[in-house]
Amino acid sequence: MELSNQETRRYARHLSLPEVGLAGQKKLRAASVLCVGAGGLGSPVALYLAAAGIGRLGIVDFDAIELSNLQRQILHATAEVGQPKVASAAASIRRINPEVEVCRHETRLTRTNALAILRPYDLVVDGSDNFPTRYLTSDACVLLKKINVYGSVARFEGQASVFAPHLGGPCYRCLFPEPPPPGTVPNCAEGGVLGVLPGVIGMLQATEALKHILGIGTSLLGRLLLYNALEMQFHELKLRRDPLCPICGEAPTLRELPDYEAFCGANPHTQPPMPNSDEVTVHDMKRALDQPSLGIQVIDVREADEHASARVAGTVLLPLSELDTRCGELDPSRAYYLHCKAGMRSLKAVALLKQRGFQHVKSVCGGIQAWAAEIDPGVLVG
């Protein structure tokens, strides 16, 4: 089918490129792409693929828009806070290009629905922000022989690659055979992320998707592109397919999708674990603050800007980034409760102080987020 007059005007700059031209634009219009996630990475991916004229865009996401998303998730607007991300994404795509068919999958991607959701699409762009979904997306793509355009971001750094074992490249499991232990890698809420960073990585993912559909250029297949925003540097690592990979290796043992929450040690359907021996609850923290006679000092190990925007009265600020050089300000014989945003940095602080001879230090499980949820909802945590 020929392009309409309106399409010819819309895609005029594509049509001027010999590498794209009329034939290439028709390929884009005939293509279908699934975006896993409508957040920081999914935003630029969806917007640029829609603008480029991808015929059918699928968006899978179960989440609702929060105000803290808007610093980086440019698919969404302030007036849409509280609405489903999929609905907001569809509206934004229609504003960019009403010619694009949007397929809304307002659900969590799981091992029971992943194959059915991914199957109708030509390729998949993974913009997820958690390890269970990344492993799930990768494994489903391997089983379906779909290209998986991968990206991830954290703080000031990001990475991107193309996984496609059926084309001779590796899969996500080849790069990361095992997930990190739960709590060792902070998410965006805990570690933060520069708002523009997902834009850079997401545009790289969109570029790789377009190149594959058009059949032009050299893809990131077999390469991991690393980006450091602070240094404004790109680095590249060569990747190889692991012959022992359990899903894409020479003798695969994974024939179906396993339980990814259990695999990554983050099953949301189980009861939250009891605090370990290095942890106390926010109720213990409140008791320490309410009863100074207990002699327990509560220390906030977040950064100064975090403390300025949300704090608990009675706590003392001593950022984790300064703790190693300032621990001499603390009394090794005194008892301390350390808290952060979600409880990960405070555990690191406890380990550091124990190495320095402190014996009575505990991390507050769940941090200030748990405090806001269980003790004082007036503490606003972004």
C-alpha cells in the first residue's frame, strides 16, 4: 500500500534518506514493536518509534503515574498523576502520530502471560526497571525467537545492547547468569537517577529497533554500550553467547518460563521477611526517639538534599558518603540506629561501622519510606 499524501509529508525527512526512502518507510509502517514498560526508558522509546511511523506499538505496564515519575518519564504529564501509565502513554502517542495503532496491555508481565503478549510483535524493547522482568522478557524473547533491545539506567550511568541468540548473539542470561542478591543493587527510588539519562539510553534503544526493521547499519548485537553521563563517555564491551546458558546454550535446560520472583529472591506474594540481626523496625526507631533515656541515637545516612526535603525530627544527619571519614565523630560504645530511604544504604553503613569497631549499630528496616507508611504519613518521600 502506498503512503498517503499526509504520510508523505509527515515522513519527508525519512524519504530523503537513501537508506530509508519509500521502501524503508513502508517497512516501518508494517512493523510492530512491544515496549515493556512505560516509564523512563519506555517514554523516549515509544515517542520516537511513534514519530518514526511504526505501524503498531504495544505498551505493557501495570503501574499508575506518580509525581516523582515526571522528572524523567516524559510520556506523562502532571494532570495525569494517578492515572494508569498505559492510558497516558496511548494518549501521548496519539498526539504525536494518530496513524500509529496502539495496543494497550495494562497488566504486569508474568510468566503466565508473557509469551501470549510478546508473540504478535516483530521485536521487543525492554524498558523494565527490575531484574525479574528483565529475565522474564529475555527468556520469552529467546523462546519466541524475538529480538530483545535492552537498556537499563542507574544514577548517572546507563547501558544498552541487543540480545538475539537466534541471530548468533547472546541473551540477557549470557551477560548476567545470576541476579544480584536482593537489596545489593539500589533501584531508582533508592539510588536516584539523572532525569535525562533514560532519554539517552531510550533513544539508543529506539535507534536499534529502527535499524533492525530497516535492515541498515551495524547493530549492538554482541556488544554492550556503556554510557557515563558525568564524564560524557561511551565505552563498549564485546559480548559472546554462553554455550552453557540454560536457555540459549548448546544444551538448554529451560524449556518454559520459571518463577522469576523466586529466582531473583523478590517474590511479592510472600510475607515480607523479618528484619535480620542487623535490623530494627520503624517502631523501634520511634521508641528510641520518644525515649531519650534509652541512649540510642538515630542517624540519617541519606544525602543532605534528601534530608532537607523529608526528615524525621530528632534524627542526626551523617551521609553514608561521608561516614568513613567522619565516623570519629561517633562513640563506638554508644547505640545507634541508622536509617536511609528504604533500608539498603543504612545496612551498608552498619557494615562499615562494625568494621570500625562499633558493636551497637542497627539499620532501620524500610527506612524513611516505612516511617511514612507506618508512623507518620505527613513525611513526604519522593
